[in-house]
Amino acid sequence: MTDPKPWLRLRERHVRDYRIFRTRTFDVADPRDGAEYVRTVLDSPDWVNVVPLTRDGQVVLIRQFRFGTWSNTLEIPGGMVDGPEAPSAAAARELEEETGFRPARLVSTGWCHPNPAIQANRLFTFVAYDCERVHEGHQDGSEDIRVELYPVQSLRRLVSEGQITHALVIAALALKDWSAATP
């Protein structure tokens, strides 16, 4: 069995910049029969997620308002990789900005594509070990975040009970077995 053939990009028609992402619209042709379709792609920087663990076995979660669902969601800290910044540096920065916690060390658990149907960016996930709170956090002007601590062993339950519903957080948590919470 052979892989599907790449589609042909005929022309790019619209570009709109929304600061946190850009949209591009393409006219494309199906490689099987040449039929033309319109497709839109979201260009976004790479993202990071961080699973912060304290020395006493707590996971540092955040609760914040999300406009897409018009509700508060329970999540792990995360955000965008800024320009040439390394994903690990972005993870440490986002963790401290959002929570005021600083890790003793960061370990990568991998990456995934958030939505390859319409995006090309990657989501890098890190575990931050031995986190200590060094201040109250320095959230962006548009962020209103509440920090919550939970036993690390409760992560699976928080997902299964629907308390954590953010798909990218669930994907990040799937990259590691949290029952032992060791590297």
C-alpha cells in the first residue's frame, strides 16, 4: 500500500494576521483527479506545555477563563515559543510567568502536532521537577490565572472526571505515566 500523494498548491489567496496566529487560504488540487478545493491553514508559533511538580508530590495546575468555551478551565501552564527561543526556555518562562514557580530541572517528554489538519506548529511538553514558588507570578495583561495544587496521582482522575478537558493538556499528560511521577 502506498502513502497518499501530496496535494498540489495552486495559489495562495488570503493572508490575515491576528498576532497569535496568521491565516492563509490556498486553492489546492486533488492529486487523484485534479478537482480544486479551498483550504485554510493557521500559522502559529510552536507552543509549550509544562507539568510542574513540587518536591512534596504536588502538581501545579492553573485555572483560567477561555473564550472558545466561555468558561474556566483547569490546565497545566503553557504558551507560545517566542521567536528564536528554545522550547525549554519558553517552558521555564511560561511556568514562572503564570504561576511564580521555578523548577530545579526540566525534562522533555516529547512533542505533538496540535492539529495537523490546519496547523503546522508543534506542541512541546516538559516536566518541571522540584518546583518552588519564588513569587506570585507575572501574568500577561490578558491573563487572569488562579494557581491550584493537586496530588500528582490525581491527574488521571481529573481527566476521567472531566475536570481537565483541554485536549492539548490531555495529550501532554498522555506522554508520561504519572502514577510514579519520576523521570
